[in-house]
Amino acid sequence: MKFNRNIVFCFPYRGAGGVSNQFVRLAEKLSNKSEYKAYVVDYSDGFMAKNKGKNVTLIEYFDKGNVEVPRNSLLIFQAMTPWSIFPALKVHRSTFVLFWQCHPRNFVIDFPFFGPRNTLFFKILFYRYFIKIKRFYDLLIRNKALVYIDGVTLSATNSSLQVDDEKATIIPIPISIPDERDVRIRNKRITNTECMKFCWIGRISDFKYPILIYTLKKINALADDFEEVFEFDIIGDGQFLNKLKDDVSSLKKVKINFLGELSPSKVKGYLLTKPDMMFAMGTSAVEGAILGIPVVLLNFSYKEVLGDYVYKFLHKDNNNASVGEEINENHILQGNISLSQCIREAIDEKDKLKGELRAYSESVHGIDSIVTKLVKHSDRVTLKWGDIQDSGVMNQGLLYRFKKFLNKIKVGI
């Protein structure tokens, strides 16, 4: 192996999130194999730093300074615009690099107060940046240095950049298979037949908030159609949390509990014993499904969801390992009763759903097969850090610096 079996996952982030979970989970799995040495690059108080195993080495990240990456290694990032790559990293030119696209809009410019856009106006305004993204993308493809978590990210990238990655590699979100003890706990949990407990686990962010508040309102409207009392637990934090609390204050037919952000062990304990049904996207959806919880996959939107959204369980009509895509007209069908049907199915056919969701999650997302795919593809990577440096795509430019300034204003609002 070209990189001496040293694999470095880089995602400095203090909050809980899908990429952090994904990377630390893989690092842990690889570190338990004698032939690999796994590292995570994170803040000392970051999510990966706090949740890594003892065999995973922490490379502490600082916003200012030099953070050195082992020379003979494979450095893995979430896909991002090249000028956004963590500036404090000190990487040798010979280090191999792989990018993993974990969101359909990783390569779309995100400008404060507008959100990610890919319109003609934005392409003209940010013309030089779009050219840089295309050059960067071409560099990654030529050197087998880009993989995707699902078919959605692939097709979205092909559309936004007007490209066609015919030989794309899809490596889905990895999930650990629950042991027999966990399965017994979930199977034997005591259910309250008079109460239907729903849950959401995930950040309350700009692209997740619209479908979450839409769903809460829909469930509130359906409450009178069911004998069970409806209760909805929300686990997570984020910029839109306070807005969500304000907006649900008028919903009186469903009891909404805000449980805050929980550690991975507490999330696991919650999932094993509490919810009857789950609404989620990304990693959280797979974490619930592998335990046999009826998980409805919520797609994302940066704007208010209008019309009658079609709800589906994670494994239904899912041929591309999707864990969420941007809502469009194909997700809307006026007069549909899919949410009511999903709730009824979760009540009446929970054992059938349990088996289907577990089988789907293990087949598509089982961590052993994901590790095998990652290692196999890593041997094909030819991109080195020096190639990125020489391409000239990492220069931030004045407009990007202005964007960072606006970001600070936005956070302060």
C-alpha cells in the first residue's frame, strides 16, 4: 500500500454530525486491524477527539498554527471547495489525498444570507470560483480521489458542474452491526400502547429545519386520527433550534420534548429503549434503521416546504443508498396520505418493518463491507497534496474573505 497503511481522517468539528460520526467510526474499525494505524484530525474538545477509541491517534487541530500530518499517509477529507481546506494543516507534498462527498452540495458555493446557489446569476458573480471548482473536480477525477456516499451526491454533482463521472465509486455511510445484547434490548423494550413516540436526531440547521417543522405540523394535524397520544422527542442542537422552539409552541396536539445534544452512548441508549418511529436524514437514519426502528427518510430543503410531501421509509424505493436529497417537485403529490400510512404501518406492521430495515441497513451500510470498499479504492488514489498545491485552486481570494466576514455577521444575528 502506497501510504504505509497510515490513514488520517480530517474533520475538525466540535458539534455532533454525520461526517464526524462516519470518520471516527471508520478510524476505530481500522485501528482494530493490526495492519493499519488510524488518526483523526480534530480540536482537543471536538466530537471525534472525545469519542475516539484508545487505538486511534489524535492529531490536535488549531485554527492558527501548523498542524502536521504524518508524511506516509492517506489523508481523507469530506469533499469541499478547495479554498476551504483547513488552512492550519501542514501536509507533505507526497501525502496521498482522498475526498469523500457526503452532501449533494459540497461543491456548491455557499454565500451568507443566500445559502448554496447554482443559478446563472451566481455562476456569473462567482465565475472565477466556479472555474476553480471545475478544475479541482477534474483533478480529483483524474486521480481517483473522489468518492460519494450515495447516488444522490453523484447525480447532484454531475448536474451542478455539468460533468459525468462515469466510473464513480459510491461508498455509503458505514454503520456498526448491533451485537446480540443490543438486539435483545430493543426487541424486549416495553412499549406504551397508548402513546406513539416519534423522534428526530440531528442538527437543527438551515437545510434540515424546513422539512422538520413541516413534519411536526403534519403530525400535529394528524393526531386526532389516531387513538394513540402523539409525543415527539427532538435530539440535537443547531443554529435554528430557538426558532424551532418558537414555531412549535402553537402545536397543541403533539407533545414535543427537546432533549438537547446527546453523546453517542446516550443516543444509542435512547434508540434501544424509547422511540416507536423515527424521522431522520443522513447518518442518524441509518443508526435507527440498523436497530429495526421504523425510519422515515426526510429529504432536505433550504426553503419552506410547500404542498403535500411524500413520506417513505428509508428502505422503500431506495436503490442508490440515499440518505437524503434536495426536495423537488418529484417529492410532492397533492392529496397524498403517505404520512398517515407510514404511521399506521409502524403501529400495525412493526415486526415486518424491523426485519426489512435491519436487512437493508446491514446489506448497504454494514461497516465491514464499507471498510473493504474504502481500502480497495484507496489503493487506486494517485492524487498527492503537491498536486493540489500546484493546481492553484486553494487561493481564497478577496470575495471569499468577504464571505468569511459575512459569516461572522450572520452568526451574530
